[in-house]
Amino acid sequence: MQLGLKNRLRLISLFPIIILFSLTSYYLYDSYKNYQNAQFLHDKLSENRDLNDVVGNIARERGMTAMYLGNPTKNILKSLQQQRAVVDAKINTYIDHTQNKEVLHNHKNGEANCQACKNITSIKSSLKKIKNTRKLVDAKKAEFRDIFTNSYGKIQKNLIIQLEQLTDNQTDQEINELYSIYIAMVNAKEHSGIERGYMSYVISRSAELQEEDLNKWISVIGKADSIGYRTLHNQSLYAQLNELFKNEDATELFEDINTERTAIISSSQSGKYDISSGIWFTMHSEKINIISNAEDLLLNTMDKRALEVQEETIQFLTTTLSIWLISILLAVLGFFLANEITRNIRNLENVLKRVALDTGEEEEDTVINLHTADGTAQAYNLLEKIIEQTREDKESAQEASEAKSMFLANMSHEIRTPLNGIVGFTELLKDTGLGEEQNEFVEIIEKSSENLLEIINNILDLSKIESNKLEIEDIIFNPIEEFESAVEVYAVRASEKHIDLGCFIDPTLEHPIKGDPTKIKEVIINLLSNAVKFTSSAGAINVDIRKIDSDQEGVTRVRFEVQDSGIGVTNEQKAKIFEAFSQADTSITRKYGGTGLGLTISSRFIELMGGQLDLHSEPGDGTTFFFSVDFEEVETLNESTKGSFSNLNALVLDSSHKTKKQETYLREYLDFYGVSYTTFKDINEIETLQRQVSYDLVFVDYDYAQEDQLVAYGELSQALILLTKSYYMKKIDSMNIDIFKTVYEPLNITKIRMGLENFSSDNFSAKKLKKANRKKFNTEASKFRANVLVAEDNIINQKLIKRTLEDLGLTISIASNGLEAFQKRKDGNFDLIFMDIQMPFLDGVEATAEILEYEEEFNQPHVPILALTANALKGDRERFLAAGLDEYTTKPLVRAEIVSLLNHFLADFIIDTNSDEEAPEQKVPLKVIQTPTMQEVNIPEVEDTFETIEIPEIPELEDIPELNEIPEIEESLDMLELDEIEETPELDEVETPIVPLQTKYTADILLAKKSSFESKLYIQLLESLGYTYEVASSNEELESSIHDNNYKLVLFDKEIDGLNIEKLSQDVVNSNKESGLSSYLVLISDPSLEEDPDDVLYVHEQIKNIANKDLLRLVFEKFI
């Protein structure tokens, strides 16, 4: 009988499993029985321990009964009664234990066959006999031999037989060995008890020993001394038993017993024994105790071995049970697998039959039946024919694909030739003086041509990739600079859509690397283009570029990630998203546009560079594109900038209602540069924070604050760095906020570094003063007194712009084209220029370039240039700023926007029309005569930098009051030779007035201690550290000194009588405001007193009252 393929598969898959199942079932049953036996052994050992206690105590009662029968005294009777109570308690314990243990006491084989029930019945019967015997003994009606041998002797014999039941059906050799020694110990203890009781009776009665009694005693002695454990294999236990039986006390005891035995035998004919019954009883009780201890050692060892056996059986049971379950699972899987294979074979037969029919290979003698050998051979022949035909079709398809790629490449070149002509002549057409509407049409043509050219370039790139003609560059480049420039391309477009654009470029990529930056940037730009396109307004896009670990030496591995909150894609759409000319959905093309080539080209670029472009996405939850590329490291001697700004402290505004990834990136950048920062959520927190630490900068995100809050942040003593989108640029300028630096999204490491490098306490203070003195334009009461040049070719626009600007008080000059504007700038003196972009001869960008070149060549001050354009398209502002213009605005002019721009560029030319203030005169830089330094001249400290000031005319030296007040300077000037006097170059102009000399500090430290002794101690420390100081001996002197003088640091005790820390803190604050100086409070508290948590709210530092020079130095260096 021939089995079919299906049956053969089932037989092959199930037969081994059935054998495995049978074997594991047997071992599972066997291991389960072994586990039950191990559990029974453990409980039986516990039962035997209780039964052994019963045997020992009954033997002791038997001996005491023998003594009482020989010498019935009250003391012996009292001890006997106590021992009887112990025996009753031990028997009850044994009965309770045996009855309550389910393993020992169960009736699964019938109650009649329950061994536990038999044992309990036997011991209850024994207890009943013992109680009857006790009555006879108490009534003095008992006969010794009957009581000793028949009553107690038979009971003990039955109990020892119960002890011997443990080894029934026990297979563990070690336990059998231990238990045989244990039973020998039990018998030795029993016969020792018989010897103890029998001879106690004889000795107490001074009875003579007959020959028969003497022989019985000698027989008992042999059994009592039969303590054998020499065959024991457990060396540890053997050593413990030797220590027990062969120690000095035990050896001496056994020798004393043998000595007494000899003496008793010698006196057995007379009945006059030298030893008393009590001593004899005590000596044998000690011997019995030694044997009992040995029994405990044996029982403990057996109990430990029983637990080991139980654990072994559990492990074996678990293993067999697992294998048993696995065999069942394999059997089920084998059954289903056989059915699955059979079903697949049947489906394969159907497919092959259809293929044979489609290829015309089906013949009458071709029978495809995979259940037979002939049918399988026919199937192989058919597959070989199909493979050959597929190979031929593939070659034809490749040839067609190459022809298509060649056609696309050729067509792209052919189309680019006329298209370049269109783009070029469109540029020329723009310069022919077209009208406004014509300019609009030309702009549309130009944009459409650029878009078409971009599509053709993409097709050409794809053709190069497919024809393997695209090469990867390997050049050295700055990764941070290149990657940042790629992200910046879409900064304005993201801002216009109100998208939060975050950017993190690993600061550790500060050294040059080797690779293809152009293609990496193109990939980043493509990914950003898609992200901006598919992300709705108010969404978020985050670019994360990080250096990751590489397993190759000399290689930098960089992971690129672009994450957006856009529409996302499904799993089905992911499969074809990187295919050419495809998008996730055809409706996407209609809604968002695009050719679908961007991701295809990007994916191929990354593959050529050894990486793989992949994505994570869920519909509606956005998409994350990511890839990793290896770059070759380039050796450089440049040091790392990590930690280079560790001297700065910053505050970072945190928001509770909005979270941006940019916030995390900012913290990482600050961590890299070592800037210590603290987050806060409200401006009210800053006052508390700066009592502990002096902060230099405050970072505020425009999206995290209201307008009034921004103004308040600008008024802080810290330099304000505002993070915002470029979309809000004009709005922020119109608010006149005191901003140290504005950082436009995306935030990156370069912008942060430039902000930190530009930060200077002196420069910042000057800027704060300048901002504080800047006038603000009031529409009703202010005018601009300045000269403005307007370059505009349209006469109507000239009149409109001129009228608008003259209404604001400006003096206007008109230039009709770019060339004329350039000439007037050279010949005239203007404070601001409005430059139209579209003009004849020279357009606005070209005229700006000429003006900038003239200013640089002839070292002329730069005049701000504002672009005028009729159509503000995307990217125009960046293009204008890149061309050198300072800002741009649209036509027709909007008064509010013009005022905002003028307020920014001409703030120093604002005058109040309600006052008699005159217009500012022409700025004249003050030229200063530099004299040699004279050490004899005692001149107060002044600023190193002389600032240019605006004054009607330059006074003579003798007209300056400050110089007349210092006669030493006049004397020094008389001493100078004329050839030593050199005229300094003109210094830069500033718009702020001369600042008067600030109030000076009276001393470095004001010290106020509660005792004169501590004051003297601290004075010595201050002098050794080199600080100047004054001392206040009371609270009144402390308040008076703070009010009248200025100190850099106030060091005072908390325990000064009458001190009010809150009032003292307010006095220091008021003094700081009046003097313009900064004084800091340091509180000294007693370590033995409990600190008040409110104290820290009013002081800058709190230290313990410990006169430690190093501690004080650290505190002083922190604030002084």
C-alpha cells in the first residue's frame, strides 16, 4: 500500500512526537510519585521526631517509677508526677501532628488501610495502659517486674517498631544509611534506659543480684553500649558524632559508668553498693542525653537530605511536565502544519496548472500531481521553462527601462535649452520699464519657469541615478555650517504657516568631516519641503541631527531625523512612498502638488552613501523620516568649544500651556557650552531666584509670553534673548522692547554661540542705557527730523510716498532711477533711503550694491536702505537682506508700518513738537588728546572708552568744568612736550549723553558680629584675605552704615539684638536703587540653632558661624 504525500507528512511529523509524548508521560507519572514520596518522607521525619520524644520521656518515666518502687520518697514521687505530665503532653503533641498532616493521615486507600490511624490507636492504647500502671504504682500494689517489663517494656517495643516504619519503600540510599544508624541509636538509648531503671531499683533496695539477673544485666549492657556509626559515609556528620561521643566529658562519663558497673558486680552478692540510686540515675541520664543529641544530629541531617530530595524531584517534575506540554504543543503544531503544507501543495498544483495553461505547455501526457513522484518531476520541468521565459522577459524590460531613462535624459536636455531662453529673456523683460500689471504677469512667468525647471532637474537626477552616472563627492566640509544652511531654507515658509520649526544639530560635530554635503543638504531640503507642505498651520517640525556611536575607528556616524505633525501615511502607503512619480494618495497631488520624485531621489542618494532612508508614521499623527550615514573623520588641531561659556548664568522661560521641542534643544545647547541655567514660569519668580545667584541672560520664547510680559522682561537687568518666528519681526520692532538679541527660528548652535559671544556686561549696560534714553514716537506730539532719499521711478508713487513721509516731519529728496539714487547718496547727506526694486538703468538691488561698495571704499557711515516692492512674494525678504538692504516694505505705504520702521531706524531723530527742543545737530565726533599717564596724578577711575556725544559745538579744554576742577591735570599738561601729544582717530559715535561718574564703594565688606571677640577674629581673616572692611557693633550702626555708605557685601550675624532681616533687606534694596551699585547680604547663622526657612527669602547667601578662611574666600569670590 502506497501512502500519499499527505499521510507521509503526517506520519513523519507525528510519529516522533507520539514517542516523545509517551516517554514524557511515563517520567511525569514517576516523578510525581517520587515527589509525593519526598513530601511524605519530610513529614514522616517530623512525625518520628515527635515519636522519638515520646519514647525518650516514657523511658525516663519508667526509670523514675523503678526508683520510686525501690525507694518511695516524696521527692521521687514529685519528680515522677512531673515526668508523667511531660509524657502526656508529648503523646498529645504526637497525636495532633499525625492527625492534622494530610500527607500522613489520609483515607485515599480506605480507613482500614490507614497506617496513621493504626499508629494513633496504638499510642492511645499505650497511654491508657500507662495510666492504669500509674494507679497501681501510686497505690503501691504494683509488682516491679510486671510494671518494668510487661507494661513499660512492651509499650516501648511497639513505639520503636513504629519508628522503624520510615524506611518502607524508601529508595534514597543516604537516608536509609542514616536511618539505620538512627534506629541503632534508639535501641542503644532504650537499653540504656532499661539499665538505668532496673539498676536504680536494685540499688535503691540494696538487693542482691542473682546469677540470672546478673546475666540479663550484662546482656542489656552490651546492647546499651552498642553505638556504631563507623560505616557512615557523611564525613561531616561523622566528625560531629565523634565530637559528641569522644570528647573529654563523654569519655570520662563512659569510664565512670563502666567503673560503677564493675563495683556493682563486685558487690552484687552482698547488696552493699557504694553508689546511690540517684547518682546512678543521673549518670545514665547524661549518657541518654548524649545519645539523644546524636539522634537529633541524625534527624536533622535526614531532614536536610529529605528537602534536597524534594527539591530534586520538583525540578525533575517541572522538567518532565514542560517536555510533556511541549510534546502536546508540537503534536498540535505538527497536525496543523501537515494540513497547511497539504493545502499549500494543493494551491501550488492549481497555480502550476494555470501557468501551464497560460504558457501553452499543458499537454495530454502532462499530469501535475505533487502527491506522486512523476507529478513532481513534471512540475520541475514546467518551472524550468517558466524561469527561462522570465529571464528573457526581464532582459527585455531592462532594455526598455534603459531606453526610457535615455529618452528622459535627452528630453530633459532638449527642454532645458528653450526653457533657459525663456527664463533669461524674462529677466531682461523685467528691466524694460514695464507697468505694474505687466510686472505682475512677468513675475508669474518667471515663477512658473523656475518651477518647471526644478521638475526637469529632478527628472534628470532620477535618470542619472537609474543609469548609474551619479557620483558621490568626498570632500571636507563643516557639518554644522552645512546642515544649518539646509534647515534655514524653509525657515521663512515655516514661519509664514506658523509652524514651530525646531532644529538640533549635535554640537560635538564641530570638527570637519569628509563626505558629500551637497546631496545630504538636498535630502534634508526635500524632507523639509514635504514636512512644510503636509503640516497644517500651527503644527510642528523638528530636525534632529545627532552623532551616534560607530563601531569603526576614524568614522563619524550621524543620524538624521525630520519629524512633523502632518497628515501621516498608512502602512499600505509606506510600501510605495519611495517609488518614482508616486505619492501616498492621488488626492495628495491634487491638494498639495508635487511630482513625487523628491523622496525617490533622496532615498537613492542615501543608498549611494551607504545608508537607508526609512520612516515611522501613523495616519493623522505625523511622520518621522530618518537615516544614518557614516563620514570619515578629519584630523584637526582646533580645540573644542565645549564648556567655553561656563562663567555665564541664564534664566529660561518655561511654559505650562505649551511645549516645544525647541525648549529641549536650547537646554542641550546651553549644557554643551557650560552655561548654568534655571527655568522659571513667571516673571515674579526671577526676584526670588536672583537673590541666590546673579544671572546674566534670560531666554524667552515669544510664544510663551504676552506682550506686556515681553516689555517687563526687557526691563530686567539681565540681557534678554528673544526666540521667535521671523513672521513677528515687524510686530516685535514696533513694541520697542529692550532686546539684547533676537533669535529667529529655527534655533541652532551657531545662533546660540553668537549670542553668547556677543554678550558683554559693559556693552550690554551701555545698550540698556541707550535704550532707556531712546525716545518713542508719539503720533500726536512727535515728528521725525531727518533727511530721507526716496528712489522711485513712478511719478504717482513719488508723490504718494513724499506726502506720507512729509506728514511725519521728514525732509524728502526724490531719485527717479537707481543710477540717480546712487549719485545723490554720494553727493548728499541722508539718514535713510527708500529704494524701489523695479527701476530702469539700475534696479534697486544693483543700486544698493553700488552704494554699499561706495561706503566701504570711502569709509563712509552706512545709511540704512529700505526696499520698496509692489509684490511681497515668499523669499523676497531673504533675497533683499542677502543683497545688502536693511529691511523692506510693500507699496502702497501703510502709515503704521512706516512709523514702525522709522521708529526702528530713526529713533534718535524724534522730536517733541510741544516743546522747544531743536533738531539734533550734525553729529561731530569728539577728538581727544591722549597724554602720558602720570602716577602722581590722583584721578578717579573712569571708563576706558571715550564715547562720541552730540553737542552743538566743540568746547575748548578750559571750558570743560571737570578739567578745571583738577589742577593736577593742568600742571601735567604744561609739562608735556608738543611732540608727545598725538591726536587719536575719531571714535565711534554713540547716541547717549555722557554718564556721570558713579558713586563708589566705601569698603568691600561691612561686618556686623554679635560679640567683639568674633569681630576681632573675622577682622583677622578679612585682612589675611586682602579685603577692605568696616565694622558695625550694633543693629543701629548696621542700619546707619547701610543708609550712609555703600558696600559690596554685608556680612552679619542673625543673633544681633533688635535685628529685623526683612527690614534690613529692604534697606539694602533701597540703597542699591539710589546709588546704582549692587550690595549683597550674607547671613551668618548659629549651627546649634534651628534655621528659619523664611531667612533665605531676604538674603543672597546663608552660611554657618564657622571661622573658616577657605569658606569665606569662596563666599567673597562669589559676590565680590
